[in-house]
Amino acid sequence: MLLFISAMAIIALMLLTFRPAWGVLAILIVRPFVDTTWETPVLAGLKLTEIFSGAVPLILLVHICLPGAREQSLRRMPLRGFWLAWFAYVAVFSSFILYSQDVASGFNIFFRHVNGFVGFYMAQAYFAKDDKPKRFFWALAIAGLFPMAQGIIELTTGIHWKVTYGEGNLVRNIGLYHDAITIRYYALQTILALLVLSALYLKRKTILQLLGIGYGLVCAAVVQGAFSKSGTLTLGSWVLLWPLLLRRFKALAVLGVLALGIAVAYAPTIVHNFETVFGKEINAIQGDAGVERTFSGRWYTWQEMMAQWQEFGFFAKTFGAGQVATGAHNDYLQVLYHGGVVGLALYVTLLLALLTRIGRDLWKKADPFSVAALLVMIMWLIDTIGLVPSAYSGYQWFAWGVIGLCLRRREDAARQRAATVPEASSGSVTHRLPIDALQGS
């Protein structure tokens, strides 16, 4: 199995090297297989997950530096100044970790964070034009087949390849992955891809629409089987926001009826699981337990890390402690350790810039691309509270890839309008604006 997955990874990396557009699709589809090899060293003590997560950004950074088509130019990337500032500082604080701990740790942190920059670049560079987004979202949907098969087998058979527990000792269905976040984000990634494909490219294809609905329900079941607070909150917000923002009230009514039917049929199980997963939060709201017991007791870890951070010197607090903090269970605390106050300020500024741009695009027009960007941003912000999403390379390829693609589509449409309108208004001949420009897609 390892040999087969390694061969797929090599082929995907070769495609990325020589045919980058096809290579991006390949790495997205292969990644769920690669993630099952998380505990097996394959070369010089490195695991395939580490090699793959390091090779992808290296190859794409070479493509960025080489002259190419205008669409792939870094100058066309939205919010490039914020991303380049973050990229540069990642290199700085990774060098501190390399010096303070060891070379492997420094490079590990560098590639983990740089995959965010690479993820944001690759989708908007190769799939923003014309109907090319369809290829990107199809790749995300296809990538979900393997992890969803694992999740649904565990859900239906009760057989677990790896036993991990959530709140109340609920056994999570995580397949062959390291933890619940992996299978859960693959499920949400697939749902997001299906939503976009259904809204833009499968409107008149009834059979594919029905298959997509079935596939989406499987993904929702896998999310619930992971017994994840953040996954449940993300899925709930998506179910409400997608039809509301796109004004698809019939779809919202159908979802309501479907949810009611499921609730009636499985009420005892749903109530039990909900009360178990969110039990500590419910008790805290009711005053029956302390707030520190919420978030699965992560408050204790955060307090301990903050107490340690207070003892650091001025340089460590400002520019980074030179310590690996991927176990912080909070993305902001992780970045504070890695990059100090400066790194945290840059990271928060980047997130605010992204959120502002997404909000501006939504205000102008709530189309499927702008709504998809918002949904993924909500998912990211929820996960930053109790997890470290910027430490997961595949998650970043999906999340920042979708957001980068959606922002680039809107920028290209605005650029096209700016170039076409003056021409249309000059002279006596009336010029028709391109459909994409009129739609703002």
C-alpha cells in the first residue's frame, strides 16, 4: 500500500513540475492517500507526508520565479502584499527555530506555514479563467471519495482502524488518519466543492445533482461521526448561510424538511451525541461547570503556555521564541510562539484583509464564488480557536486555494469591466460587454 501511494505521489509531483495546472489537480486528489502514511518513515527518517508537503511548495515557488503566462504572474494574485509579508516573516521565525532547536524543526515549520502562501497562489493562478474553476472543484470532490469511503465504512460497521475518543468517550470515525480534523476537513472540502459545482455547472444535470446530494449527505454523516465541535458548528453555519445569501429559499425549505425528518427519525441518538459533544459548554452556560472545562479543557494548556511566554525575554516575545508550538491547540497562540508579537500581528492583519475583501465582494454581489469564500473563511476562523489549521498543509491548499480563486475571479471581472467600458462608451458603435463582466463572476 505504501509503495502504491508513494508512486502516486511521485507522479503527482512530476506533473506539478512539468504540467503545473494538471499537477495541482493531481496533488489535491493524491493528498488524502498520502495522509494515511503519517506514521511511517520512508526516506532518511522522513515520512511521505513531510516529503510531499515540502516538495509541493518548492516546485511551485520555482514556477512562481520563472517567467510564464500573465495569468500565473504573482502580480495578478489578490492581496499579494499581505501574503508576501507573511511569507518573508515565516522564513525569519523558522530560522530562529532552526537555530534554537534543530534544522529539521526549522524546515518543518517553514514548509507548514509556507503551504498557506502556496495554497493561495496555486488555485487562482491556474484555474481562475473562464470555466477552469470547474476543474479545481471537481478535483476537490473526487479527492473526497477515498476518505469518505473510510468514514462511512466505520460508521456503518462499527469497525475502527484507529481508536480515538472525543467528548464522553465517543469513538471517533477517523479512518486511517492521525486525528479527526483530517477526515473532517476532507468531508467539508467535498461539501463545499459540491455546493459550487451544483450552483454553477450542474444546474440542468438532474442525475448528477441527485448524486451530489447523496454524496453530500454521506459527507455530513462523516462530519458528525468525527464528533467534532468545530466541524458541527461549521456545517451548521454552512447549511444556513449558503441558501440564505444566495436567496435560494426553496432549497432552505427543503433542507428544513429534511433536517426535521432526520431529527424525528434519529432524535435520541442526535440529542445524546449533541449533549455529549457539547456537554461541557452547555454546563458552563447553565452555570453547572467552570468555563475552563470548555474546549475539551484546552484552557489549561493555553494558560500554561501563556505563563511560559510571560517568562520569555523581549526578543523572544517580540520576534519569536524559537520553539515549535504546533501542539498549542490555538492558531494564534501557535503563531505567537513561532513569530512573537510581530508574527501574530502580521497573521491577524492577513486574516482581517482577507475577511474585508470577502465582505466587500459579498456586499457588491453575493454569487456562489463570494459565498464559498465566506464559508471557507468561517471554517478557518472557527478552527483557529481550538486547532492549528496553519500547521496542516492539505487543509491550507483547500482553504486558501478556494478563497484565492474566488477573490481572483472577482478581481479579473472588475479588471475586464474597467478595460471594456471606456471602449464601449467611445465612438458611435455600441459594444456588448462580456457575460462574465456583467455577472461579476
